Amino acid sequence: MRPTDEHILEVMRDEGNMTPQALAEFDVAAANYARDRLSVLVEYGLAERVSRGLYRLTNEGRAFLDEELDASTLDPSE
């Protein structure tokens, strides 16, 4: 996890489904970087892809933000 990852998840929790461009408009990260990080968050189950370019927070992502889940215990999906 990188500091930006937590910020991405926080914005998704507060604002709802997000695109990489929307995250850039919220000054979270440049759209290309947000896209890359969202892919990693999806791989670890903290976010999920709703449709092409649109992502949402998962229950695991909420648990991480609520400090009920340690992200270091997660394995990437196959």
C-alpha cells in the first residue's frame, strides 16, 4: 500500500464510484497514476471495477479504512 492508495479509498468512500479522471479532479493523483493504483487495489480486493474505467470501494476496502483489516495480510487475486 502506498499513501495515495489510502487517499483513493477515502475519496471513494466519501464520494462513491470513481474514475481515474475524477480522482485527478479531486487532486488525489494524476489520472494515469490513479488508474495504475486502482488496478492494484482491485487486485487486492479493496476496490472493484464496476465497468470500464469506473471503480467502487469493496467491503474489504471499507474494513481497511475502518482499521478492521490489515492490508499487509491480503494476497493478490489470481
